Amino acid sequence: MKQKNILEYLEDTVQKLPDQVAYTDGTKALTFQEVFDQAQAIGTYLHLHNHQNEPVVVFMKRSPESIAAFFGCVYAGCFYIPLDEEMPKARMELIIQNVSPRGLICDVNTKKALENYSYQGEVYCYEEIIETKVDQTALSAIRERQIDTDPIYIVFTSGSTGIPKGVTACHRSVIDYIEALSEILQASSKTIFGNQVPLYFDACLKELLCTIKHGGTTYLIPKSLFMFPIKLVEYLNQYQINTLCWVSSALTMISGLGVLKKMVPKYLHTVAFGSEVFPVKQFNLWREALLHARFINLYGPTECTGMSCYYVVDEVLDLEDTIPIGRPFPNRDVFLLGEDNQKVTNNEVGEICIRGTSLTLGYYKNFEKTTESFVQTPLNTCYPELIYKTGDLGRYNDRKDLVFVSRKDNQIKHMGHRIELGEIELHTNKVDGVSTSCCLYDQQKGKIVLCYMGQADKKQILFSLKEKLPRYMLPNKIISLERMPFMANGKIDRVHLKEEHIDNLENGGKN
Amino acid sequence: MEDLLEILEELHADVDFENCETLIDSAILDSFDIVTLIAEVDSVFDVAIPAEEIIPENFNSAKALYSLIQRLDEE
């Protein structure tokens, strides 16, 4: 029978390669057998404590153990919500309020931090619950009841209303994604991934699930290494890491600081990048350093499970070229919808829309936002058929490859993170002494620029934002304005602000 | 030194850069800050920090970074 549960990947691989390391951070490691045993123990424990078909929070340090905890939740027939120890308290509270989970798994590192939270449910300590004796009969019964449209995880993305949106994904779409991705990455039991992205994003499914499917190994690279590029390359070489799926800015960090001229990550044969535009100049440095590696641009919104488009870069690029996002993954349809609600087939700009099994279930406990972006396709008037409208604008180039153009709204990609500028404005406006604010993005410098009006000082605003927003959403530059420019309709004139404070600065600085 | 402190304060207005000696060890600076710092140092001091000098010891305090800039400037 066809696969219907992601745990089948783990169960197949543990038969073949029980003693191979599945996940490690370079010091602590879990073999496939250990991941399997611990996940089953956690599944049994959650079952014994009456958790089923419900969200369970995993609030642990980024570690091999936290991944085993994710699978443990799925063994119990539950779905996991990965939270990070570095997430600001206010944001975590919002997520907990949204979900109202009854159970939470922590570890010895995060247990203490929990005392400061309003969370009222049960707290389970990872180190204790993995000692649970596995009840195979119970786990089999759970498996029999599970179907492939049951959720596996909820991951949260920035929301313009100030409340993060919980994207909920099921087995079916994740399996569909991992099967397609495996072909594109040419993953195998020899694949050694170097994970860069945090585990609270769906981006990490690439490494986590390709590893249990194929029996390779994933190294969770310590975050601190991403400040020190030579040490980072040394790490990649020390562990013979051969496959990367990183945000472009992490690759740029290495190439942009001139490291590739001195040291090359010599085992790399597959480099996938995405989440934001990769500057061609940086890309070319990578290509020259790794002549035999495959380079793949990936594109896709969290709402459609991981990635939806890919482009294998096999030509030399000119500096003014843009790397296309290319073609859809197998079994998903990615097309452009024009303003007239018709498919765009020429070279005009349209909104990128996605159709197929890869669509996630929607935003958790948020039907309003879900029905705004997961909509009936205007191309089908005969039966219900949903598409996801990404809000990204794209067009086809002469080779019929898709190219990303811009956003329809004020969402940006910064350091690989998806951010609603409106969420930053909303929290700024709540600061005492701020009358109004407007957040801009300086694409060229990669800086979030916050303009505000009022008595509050910059320090005060930054302090307050630090409590509410994750690090990557904090403005890199704050500008206090005497007067905010408004348009006739009463809205802040973003275009004017941008000209004044971003475009002018660039010219002024260089001429 | 004043110029450097100004650059640093632009990154984190709430940190006492004159006295803090654990900018890296206490995870005050992140990778974005490092990249920004290197670019700003290049434009303000006209000093290019080579890859092999991008190590924790040189970024743990404003003082350490400043002496790196001076050393590179003399070379």
C-alpha cells in the first residue's frame, strides 16, 4: 500500500541502518535506532496521558533530541508545534494563546524558562519521558486510526495583524514534498546535510525528513558559527558535509567576506538555496569555487509545504541576470493569475498561485485568514478546487521559467525570514510616546528601517520591540520624524518615505 | 574609538559597548551584526577586515575590535 504516514520513513530506515547517526550537532548524536526508540517512548507516554489528535508544544533547545520529540508527538497521533528557546516571550505567549495546547515537552535547558510563562497545561520533561516503556499495541492502534490528512505540525509565520499565523500541514502534503525534493536534491544514504535553518520553520523538513527517508546524516550546525565564516567552512570540511539547503544570506556571508578565496567547503556537491533572492555576484563566487557542484534555487511558501519551484542553475550568469525560480516541483501546479483572474501565459506579471496536494490545511484556528488566501480557483467553475494565492508577483522569462518579481503587499524577506512590516509597525505603535510609524525595507543593504513620529526615543522603542518580536524582525535603523508624509486618502505615503530615507541616502552616500 | 562606538550603538542602542567584553559570548551580536560591522568599518575607517580576522576574539568587545582596526590600518 502507498505510504500514508511520515513515520514509515523512519521505520524503514531503522531496519536498514540502525546504528548510523541520523542527527548530530557535532558533539551529541542520535542514531536511527535511538531516534526510533525515543520517539516511540514519547509517543507511548503522550498516549498514556490521553493526548491524541491535538497539538503538543516542543519547547526545546535545537538538538537531535528535539527532532526525536517531534516524531514522538506524531507517534501519539498528535501534531507538534516547534518553539525555540530564543523566541521572545510575548510572541510565544501569543502562539500558546492561539493554540491552547494541553501538553508541552521541554528539556533541562528550557524547563526553567517556562516558569515565566502563563502556560497552564502539562509540562513533560524530555529526559524523563524517553524512559517510558514502549507499548507497541497502543502505538499500532493509533497508527491504524491515523489517516494521511491528519496534521503533523504547526509552524508560525509573521502576520500583519500582529498575531503570528499557524500553518498546519498533514502527512500527505509532507510526503508528497519529500518524495519530490529527494529527486531534485538527488538525496541518498550518502547525503550529509549541514542544517542552518531553525527547527521552528518548515524549511528544516528538507534535512530532517530526507534524512529519515534515505538514511543519511544531518549536522545541526551551531548558530554561533554563522558569525565566523572560516570556522564555519572548517566545520563543513571536518564533518565532510556534502549537501546544503541554506537561506541565501547564509551563503552570502561566506562568499561576501572573501572566504572562498582562502578555503573551500570541498565536500559539497549539492547546494540548494532560497527564501530570498541570491545576488548573482555572490552566486558566481560559489560557482567558481565549486565547479562540480549542483546549484539549485528553491522557491515556495510555507502554506504549500516547503518548496514548490526549483531551478537548477547550469549556465554562467551575468551580473544583471536574476536567478529564476524555475519550474514547479512534480505533482504541483504553479501558475500566474492576472488581474482579470485569467492565467497569464505571455510575459506579463501575475500573482503566483499554487494548486495541488502540497497545499497545507490552512491557518490554525483562523478561518478568516485561511479563506483569504486559500481560495476557489477562478479557473474552475465546475467543482471545488482550492489554490493558494502567494501574494508574490512573478513572470515568465524567454525560456518559460518563472521569475520572482516582487510582493503585492508589505511582506519582505530578510535574512531568509518572512516578515510582515505591518507586524513591526503594530508593535511600534503600541509603544508609549509613538503616535505613528512606518516600516520600510532597504533591499540593497538588507536593512529594516523604521520611521516613527512622537516623543519616544529610539532606545525605548527598541527595548519594547525586543520583548515582542524575534531578533530577525528588529529594525536595523530607526529614524525619528517631525512629520509623517500622508497621502490624500489618509494613508502613510510609503513611496515618498522610501524615496526620502532609503533611495536618497544611497545616492547621497555614494556621489 | 568614538566612530566605532557610534556604529555599534546604531546596531544595539541598549548595549553598553564601552564596557561590555562578552559581545560574542553573551550572544549580543549576531551574524547580521557582524556582516554590518564589517561593511561599516570598511566605509568609515577604510579598513577591510580579512576573513581570517573574523574570529570571536576580535569581536567580543569594542576595544578588541578597535585594536584590530588599528592593527590592520598600520599594516
